[in-house]
Amino acid sequence: MSVKIGAADASALSSLGCGGIIRNAVFPENLEEIRYIWQNYRDFSFVFLGGCTNTLVCATKKEDLYVFSTRLKGFSVREEKLTAYCGEKTAFLSALAYQNGLAGLEDFCLLPGTVGGALLGNSGCHGREISDSLDTVEVFSRKDGLRERCREDLVFSYRQSSFAKDEFLVSATFSLRAAPKEVLQKRRREVGEIRRKALPSEKSLGSVFKKVNGVSAGYYLERLGFKGKRLGGIRFSEKHANVLINDGNGRAEEYKELVELAEEACLREYGIRLEREVRILDG
Ligand SMILES: Cc1cc2nc3c(=O)[nH]c(=O)nc-3n(C[C@H](O)[C@H](O)[C@H](O)COP(=O)(O)OP(=O)(O)OC[C@H]3O[C@@H](n4cnc5c(N)ncnc54)[C@H](O)[C@@H]3O)c2cc1C
């Protein structure tokens, strides 16, 4: 057996539609391939990625290997437990729960990205966090191979989790509860309406910065005049000042520069050090 490393174009993989060339990328499809990669590519430093809906890859180092979860697919539903590989889309999982009359994931029905990315960043939608209904996660690391981690051993907080840097999230099991489909459908519709009103529909990575003491960073950015501010093909959305959107010909460097401009302005004018929600990988 062999699993080949190759170059990948981050602009084709990211929901922003821009990014550099990833020199070394690999897309394992199962546990056997994961074991092969960890055994045979020991000289590389590993960087883990899912759907790139929260990560911008500007440039990569030759000694880094980008391991994507997006081809790790599969799921099962047993009574009120839903298990899925971490490359499955979170929105798909939410739909699956709905189809099986299970409540707990309906607020995530339109969240872009994979289950692995959502768990790593403890994604939140409309007052719920993805960790709320988590039961167990299987992770793979060089030291321990595949092992199961229980919800009780993990710490989740606002857009944060306690997974170690060398742990690749492989699969997750959620504990859900039976609910009438009409109730779930109603909530899914409400979520759709809320998101259509609040979020720009153009290509983006979602919110750029985390909330500041519970207040959206967009509140400060709007007051600083960032709405609509543009650099080349990237601009702050007129709809939501905390989202940077790509007109179609935007470049990763422009995105990064606008992020830095916003950080500097917020620090200068309000003494606030904005914390990035988006991860920017720059070699
Ligand atoms: C239009 C839009 C709306 C959004 N709305 C929301 C929202 O309402 N709430 C919210 O919280 N987020 C939101 N986001 C951000 C994003 O969708 C979520 O953070 C999503 O869960 C990220 O998943 P991903 O697979 O794309 O992760 P990636 O961007 O690929 O990775 C994110 C992080 O997770 C790590 N990671 C990914 N997969 C694995 C793995 N298998 N093992 C170990 N580490 C891994 C990466 O190293 C990286 O640090 C939005 C984004 C967009 C574009």
C-alpha cells in the first residue's frame, strides 16, 4: 500500500476561493491510510485541515505536510447516538439527525465545514456549541495511535477545545435525543432565516475575529469605518463588518493585510487586542 503526497491549490479547497499552493498535501480515506502516513512521513511536521472554511493558507513550508480530513467519510446511527468520520460535513450530520428524528444538531444545519473543524474550534451557532451534544471522539497521534477521548476528559470553551496539537480528529459520536420531526424542521427553517438576514452570501471564511467580552468584533469594526473597506478583491462586508469577502479575484495577501489593518485600528482607537477566529497559515 502507498499513499502519495502531492501539491494542492488552497484556493480551490477554501470557501474564500483564494490561497497559495500547498506543497505537500495528503487526503487519507481510512484508518489504514492514516497509519501509513504517520509511519512513513515521519520527517514532516503535520498540519491538519478540514474544509478550509475557517482557515486561510497563504504559503506553506517544504517541511510541512498538510493532512486533510475531507475524504474520511462514513456514519452510523444507533438509537440516539450518531457517529461520523470527521471529514463529513457538519451540515450533513445535522440533516442526518433531522431525518432520524434526533434533536441536538439542528442549529448547525447551515454551518460550513467538517465535523473535525467544528470540534477543534468548538463551533457555535445560535446559542449552541457543537460540543454540547458530543459523547466521544477518536483521535490519532504518533504517540498513542488511535484512541478514544470522552467528553468529560475534554475542555471546551468559546471557539476553543483542549485537543492536543498532534491529535488528528478521526471520528466523533454525538448523543442526541428523540424529537418530533416537525419541531426540528421548524427550527431548521428559523436558522435559515436568521442566517440569510445576518450573513453575507459571498465567498468568505465566516467571522474574522472572536467576540470581545460578548460583543461582536463587528460592532467595533463598523464604528471604525471598516464596512465596505477594500483592498484589491477582498473587502469587509457591508452586511456584517466582521466578515471579509472575496469579490472573485481576491488574494490571500489582501485578506491578511486587511486583518492586520483592523487589528491595528482596534488597538489604537479602543485599546482592544482583537483575537482571530480565522486561522491564517503563512509558511
Ligand atoms: C459563511 C460562513 C459562515 C460561518 N458561520 C459560522 C458560525 O455560525 N459559527 C462558527 O463557529 N463558525 C462559523 N464559520 C466558520 C467555520 O465554518 C467553522 O469554524 C467550521 O466548523 C470549520 O470547519 P472546517 O472543516 O472548515 O475547518 P478548517 O478551517 O479546515 O480548520 C479549522 C481548524 O480546525 C483544525 N482541524 C480541522 N480538521 C481537523 C481534524 N480532523 N483534526 C484536527 N484538527 C482539525 C485545523 O487545524 C484548524 O485549526 C462560518 C464560515 C463561513 C464560511
